[in-house]
Amino acid sequence: MSLYAIYFEPEDWVSFREVRRFGPSDIVKTVFPSPLPFYGAIRSALLKELGINLEYHKKPAITKEIEDLIGTKDDPGKIKLYGPYIYSEVNGVKKHYFPAPKNIYKKGDEYKKMVYLDGKAGIEELDLQLAWIPTTDNTEPDEYFIELEELAKLQKNEPFKLSNPDNFTIEAKYGVGLKRNEKSTEEGLIYTMNLYRFKNGGFFMITDCEETVELVKKLEGVFLGAKQRWAKISIEQFPDDIFKEPERKNSDIVEIMLITPAIYEDGIAPKDLNFGEVKIKAIAAGKKIPISGWDYEIGIPKTLYHAVTPGTVYYLSGMPKNRITVLSQSKLNQFGFGRFIYL
């Protein structure tokens, strides 16, 4: 399986705000983007490339052939992406950053994984074993990312470290709301919004679909995120296979980590605590995150989901027979949700 990275380099700030209407004096939170804004940006750019006129609150007039190409609300068509992640580039050398596993703790200068124990814990009324920090003088890391080379070390059970990319800042932007169909301001509607400003890098998505690569190669860039900021596109073969399966004994506990959000039935795991034929024995998870989108045809937010955050680690009783038994448990999996790697 060949993997490709599709890079999005913003020429200016870029922002992905909560998908909701906001009122006077609201503080609008910037969220780390889900895959959905990148699908929308690529679809819009491809339609423009095909000469299709796009109008707000109106479905474009496209043929069945084009719809099969770019997809629908429920089908990604020929566009298969997962991510996004952050990359930096200095002197032509790229570094790729993924979410840090939630089962990592820091002892002194060393990063360690929580061990699996046979104790019991009640989480959201689920009967689970424990993923535990074995001593009391440990600290939660200040780093929220793991670079690709360090992730490969972790998968090989070699010493590793976490790190935060230093090529972006988060700034506050202030604005005023306008009255509908007028250029005058709405009384009291002043808001703030955080934004990302990148230096030497941006976001990237991963694909293993050759058809996606051929489609995206036609684009110089896309308009991305809130206020539609321009981002230049480039494509390269991804430098490492982080999806390889580990060597293991039948008795081993298998650890998998989400690298994209997953949407289960209002919980942090499938209701039956199984991924296919294997049992979920323990979970190291963070706070769930809101996932939605904006429906440009009718001008309202899409369905709001509360997703399991990337970096969540599941301890399994064995190796799933295939990836589909895990991926199929998440809603929106056809849009890249629920992707995981082995630790």
C-alpha cells in the first residue's frame, strides 16, 4: 500500500471555528479541524476546475458522473483522505506531527507508557480494566504531539519523546457582525476568534487512494476554513508506514491509537466493548470533542457529534482480523473518521 501526504500551506492565517451561530459578545472558539473542512475545500476547488458555478444556499447543477467523482453528504466519492495533521518544513526537510498517545506520562526526562493492570474501573458505566501509571511522582506531558520519527520509535518499543511543533502561533482576531442584507453593524454583536498563523508549514492529510492523488494533482490550492483563506497544495509520497502491524504473541495485549476522531454511539467506545471479535480491555482517553460542519446548500450547521479525541488508546485482548472490523464501528468512517495505528 502506497501512502501519500497532501500538504496544505496557508499563505496567511487560517481558522476553524465552532460550527454554530453566535450572538452578541460571544467568544468563538477555534477548534483543531476535523477531516470535513478539507473535503469541502477540495470538492469546491474541483467543481471550480470543472467550470461549475457555485452559489451559496443552492445545490450546484452537476451530472451523475461528477457527483460520483466528488461525492455527496454521505459519500466521499473518489476523494479518500484522513487527518489533518501538522507539518513543518525547513530547508526542504519536512517534519510530521501526530496527536500524542493519551497513555503517555513523563517521569523526569523520560516518556513512558501506562501499563495494563487487572484492576477494575467504572467509566461511563462501562466495566473496564485499568491502564495505569505505576508510581505517584509522574507528571502529565506538556507536549501534545509526537513527530513521525519518534512515533516509529514508540512502535518499535525504543526510547521516544513527545514534542510540540514550533511553526505556528495562535492569535486572537476581533470582529463585528453585520445586519442581514445590510452593511451596517448589528448592535452589540462583537466577537473574538482565535486563528492559526503558520511559519514554514501547515496541515497535511494522508491518502492511500491513487484516484485521490490524481484528482488533487489538478489543483494549485484551495480556500480553507473560516473566511476561506488560500492554502497552496503539494503532494509527496509519505515517508514511513505507520500502519504496519506489530509482531506479537497470541497472549499479548494489543494497543491501538486513534489518529483521527471516532464517533461511537454517544460513548468513548462501541457499546459492546468489542472491535469485531476482540475485547476492549482498557482505555486511555481524553475529553470528547465536538464535530460538525456547515451545510452550504441550506445555510445551517450539520449534525453535531461528540467524538472520541485523536490520541485515545485502546488496549485489546488480541489482534483484529482486519482493519474494517475497527473502522466500521465509527460513524463517518468513509470520511476518514476512526483511523488508527498499532502501538
